[in-house]
Amino acid sequence: MSKSLFKSALLWNAWAAMILLPRFVSAQNQTVITIQPCQVYVSPSGSDSSAGTLSAPWRTVEHAFNYAQPGQKVCFRGGTYAMTNTTGYNQALRRSGTPTSRITFMNYPGEMVIIAGSTRVQADYVTFQGAPMTRPGLIFTGPGAHNMDLVDVMYSHDVTFDHVEIRHGAYHAGLYQYGGYNIKVVGCYIHDNGRPGYINTDQGIYWDATAGTGNLIANNVVEHNVAMGVQLYPAPVGVVVEDNTIVNNGNYGMVVYGSLHKIANNILSNNGNSATNPQMKIDSLSTFTIDSNIFWHSNPRQQGFWDLCGCHPVTRSMIKNPMFLNPISHLYQLVTGSPAIRVGNSSYTMAVNIMGLTRTLPSNLGAY
């Protein structure tokens, strides 16, 4: 099974009865995203001079970004959307929704949408929604613009990425966030991003300075990125990182700077190409929460985590094989007997897992 379709068959039945259910609720962030009908349509065979209806859709991502209105749900028909711009970011969203009328960009139910090139988001009250009835749904794919992140969220707030795939960014991070708040990355598959080189520094998710609370990275599978799976940079306000499966990234599963983060209920497994890289590296003298995680590697020298000051207390975490169903085929469900089953901290638990199945408390660690 290819990685791009790693969760397709698994999600199909799990989502079938959930089209009208809330998409996620976090114990830390009580935001609920629901499914609404489409108001605007886009198709690779459409025209930007059309009306944007089902029978006369728009053509380009950039046009949809420029003309979508607050409260609208924009549905992309299946296919690949070529890059609109050839210099700078290939498409940029600067049109915002409102607190009561978000703009939602989503693939048409049952169809796979691939948005090629680097995308900048500099807008508020926007959702990128991978529809539950698709295989797999909404995909941002590289290589992207030269020396730019694949998906770049700048000075924005109230932006949600829900069950989207971000892959094959060839230059920097798969998803980069700077200067925002209420940014949520939930249920996503982020993989194979970054530029390999003598010194690998590129991440699956790079969370730079935040400007407020409500930042959440949860229920994601983050794997095979060149350097780190997730990197948190210093900021006045921390990030909640919960219920993720972070595996097989080049240098570390996570690198953490700053303070006030909450890192809980995650599985970090077999990250690091070097024989000395642990699963998580903490380059911070400030305190934050590390609770109920697994830090595992088949090489004992790469188990656990490295702490700059040795001052970060770790609660209920362990160094044990998480026992995935079939990691070679990118199937990271837990098998019977896994030490990650029913040991999560209920204060940092999503209401459902990446497949949309209700979590029983205490919940499993990781995205499943």
C-alpha cells in the first residue's frame, strides 16, 4: 500500500456514518468543526470567468482564494490543480472569513484533490477540510516554490487544517506557522518533506512564534520528513501537541524550544538516522508539560529524549515498543498487547481519533 493512500481503506467505512457529526473536539480546545453543503465549485476543467457553480465551476486555486466569501464552502472537484504563479508562493490566500462565518476549502465528496506548489495562508477564520468520504481527500503536494515551505501560515489566526495531506515539499517545512494563534492541525498526514543535504534541518511541522493561545497539533501521523517531525520554537505562548504518531523522521521526532508547551499522549518511534539521536530533543530552560508519551527506537541508544538542562519533569511516559500493526506499510494502529493502549492522560485527549472513532477514556496514545 502506498503512503499517499495509507489510510484510505481504513477511513472509508469509519467515516461512512459520520458526515454530519462534529469533526473534532479537544479537551484543551473546545472548537467544533461541522460539515456544511458546498456553495462554490472549482474544477481543473472549469473557467475563472464562470459563475463558480456545480455546472460552471471556477478553474484555479488562486481564483477561489481571491473570491471566496465569508460563510462559503468552496468544493474542489477531483484532479490536480497546477500552480497559478511561477514566482514566489504559487498560490496565496489573503481573504478571511469572520468569527461566525468561516470560509471552508474542501475536496468534493468522494474525489481526490491535489493542490500543487507552495501555498501561503495569510488570512483568518479559514478551514481546509479533507472530506471524510474520500480516498484520501485534500492534498498539498510539492516540490513547491524554490526555498519556500510547502504550506506557510503567516500572521493568521483561527485557521484549521483538518484531515489534509501535506507531502513532498522539496525545500523546507511541510507546514510552517509564524506569528499566529488558534491555529489547529488535526487528523493530518504530513510526510516526506524537506531538502536532504549534508545538514538536514527541514521539518514536517515547524511551529515558530505564536501570538496567542489555542494552538493545537493533534491526531496527526507525521513521518519520513528529512529532519524533524515536529519543531516548536520559542514563543510567549505554548502549543498543545497531543495524540500524534511521529515516526521515522530523519533527525528527531520532535525538537522543542520555548515554554508552556503541553506534549502529551504521543508516540515517537524510530526517529533519527544517526546512532546517537534520541526521539525528542529539548533545547529549553523553561518548564512545560511532558505527560504520557512513548519514546521508542529499536536501537537502545536512540530511545528516550535529550534534555538541555535536565529540568523538565516527565510524567507517565515510557520507553517501550508501541507495537504497530504494520509500520512497513504505514499502518500505525496498535495491536493487542501494545503498551500504548488505554494509558493516555484524559486531560489531553481528542474526542475522536484520526479515523473518526470515539476515544474511550483513558485513551490510546498516538493518532489511533
